[in-house]
Amino acid sequence: AQSVAQPEDQVNVAEGNPLTVKCTYSVSGNPYLFWYVQYPNRGLQFLLKYITGDNLVKGSYGFEAEFNKSQTSFHLKKPSALVSDSALYFCAVRDLYSSASKIIFGSGTRLSIRP
Amino acid sequence: DTGVSQDPRHKITKRGQNVTFRCDPISEHNRLYWYRQTLGQGPEFLTYFQNEAQLEKSRLLSDRFSAERPKGSFSTLEIQRTEQGDSAMYLCASRPRETGTNEKLFFGSGTQLSVL
């Protein structure tokens, strides 16, 4: 079965510092990996995806993610955090065995950026 | 604004009542998904439509749940004889036809259901 794990429920970072939100995956075959963000009272928004190609993927709002096949990880990163980055972040993987191409989400990591 | 609309935003109901939610996807999107999200968890897949055809349902979707997309446009999700365990945020998402590697889901803001 395809799955992702987010080992941290919460990450706290000072504004201006780099941030990392961790994700590991378990996939048979080549993974399709995603990051989504959920702001309060709003729907999930797509941040970035990895399907093939460069291991470093750039996305919205200055975020990037690094695909590491040997460590089965897809960590989300940003060089300099903003208070407005505070939100709930979900790592996700496409279910390759689903006719719906459904996406399976992790449990989420709450990112809190302090001024 | 993702363009996916869900109605209502909030629903409070008593146990045993039926409820129905509506989702209007982005107009050119032929693929529609329903997910459920409880506090502290990621969204869980419930069901999927391609045009008007319901092609996949999760085992989470008991026989009290039914979803339709009659004309391949808007969709409804009905829960009959609601239980307290049904309390959750119900999310709708849509996606356009497969074009290359277009894998992005567009989510609505969700319907928050509270069953008393």
C-alpha cells in the first residue's frame, strides 16, 4: 500500500530562520509526491509536486522540497520563514493502484512561525 | 480562491437525521473527489467521480453514505441516519482531464458537520 508519514505533529521556527517539515514515503514503484498547505478556514492548496526529474522541486510561496530515494523522504523546506507561513502542511502520495488516481495524505504537521 | 464551492459551510444536526452537502467543482474539471477530515488527521478519501460515473468508493463509505453527480457537474454527498462519529470536515476537490503530468487537486473550503 502507498503511504506517507509525517513524524512531527508541530514544528516551531523563528521568523527569518530556515524551516524543514519532514515526510517519508512508502511506495511500490516510482512515487508521485505532493505537498499541500491548509490555512485556517480555507481549503487545502497545492504547493508542489515531484513526479520525475530533478530531486529538488520548487513550488509556491518560496517553498521547495527535496526528493531522496535512498532515504524515501520528501522534506519540505524554505530558506527563510515568514509568520504568514504558519499553517497546517500535508505530505501526500498518489495511489498508483487506484483507478481514481486518488491522493493519500499524511496526518499533517502544524508549522508555527514566531515573530 | 480555488474555484471549488461547497455548501453549506457548517451543518449542525441531531443524531439520526439525514444531511446533504453540495459541491460545485471548477467548471471544466471532469474529475471530482470527496474526502473527510477529522481533527488532527489528514484528509481521507471517500469517493471519486469521472464525469457522472462513480468509479471508486472507499471502504470508509458505509451504506449510510451516498454520493451522486447526476450531470457530471455538481455533486451531492448524503449521509443518512447520522451518527456522532460522522462529525468531520467534508472536503470536495476537482481536477481536470489527464493532460501530461497534471496531478493538482483543487479543494473547496469544506463543510463542517457536527452531529449532536
